Amino acid sequence: MIPLKDLEVLWILIPVWINFLFTEFFQEREGTSLGNAVTNGAIMLWVGIDWIRFLVRNYKGFSGLLALKILLCVLCILGGFLIIYEGIKGKAVIRRIARVREVTYVMLVLSPLIYGLIDPNLKYLLSIIIFAPLFYFFFELLDLKILPGADTYKEKYGD
């Protein structure tokens, strides 16, 4: 298990997973609201800042790999800001692109790279691309077929 190579990565992965599970199964089962999208943007923003914190604290000299990691951090931070900004403005597209499932996947697959647990290579990139639909549809299957639906919660707990 890659996160167990450096327990510091768990500092960011555990809250990301907890946020994902609660949001996916209790808030976004029937779609993403603008409020959820803005919150997902805030999570991206926070993770990007934590990645920068980690890189600064462990700086050992400039390299091409460090430049790539900084670029990924900046993209995560900018993505978070964009989602928050456009969500606050009420842009409907944010409800489609800022779903917790997609945002979480990006943070989960890039965190081991940022923390130096995985070296970037073609195999890693292809794994990210190939696994993305599997991740998406696995949780879609859980939502639709395995876990109780929203109607079950309404019947049990009221409106």
C-alpha cells in the first residue's frame, strides 16, 4: 500500500476520503448542488495548499520533477478557486464539473506523486486514465444498486 510508505500522505488522504464518502452517499446521490460544488472547490483549494506546504517543507533543490509538482499544485489551487468563484456566481456548469467524485479522484491519484511516493511515468499516467472510469462507475453502482436510495432515508427520517 503506497500511502503506508509515508504516513504523512494520510494527513491529506484521510480527510479527502471521509469528505468523499459522506458527500457522495448523503449529498450528491441525486446530483451536485451549487453549494456542494463550492465545497468541493474548497477541498481542492485546501489540498493544493497542503501540497505546496509539503513541497516547501521538504525542498531539497530545484528539479524538473519539482517544477511538475508545483504546476500540479497551482492547477489544483486554481481549479479550486475557479469552482468556488463560478459556483458563487451560480454558473450551472459547475454542478457538472465539480462533482465530489471527479474532484476526489484527481486529489487521490495526484497526492502520491506530490508526496514522492510514486515517480511520474507513462505507466502511472495510463493507470490514472484507465482507472478513472472504473472509479466513477464503481461508486455509481454503489449509489444505484447496492446502497439504500434517498427514498429509504425520506421514509425513515421524514422530509
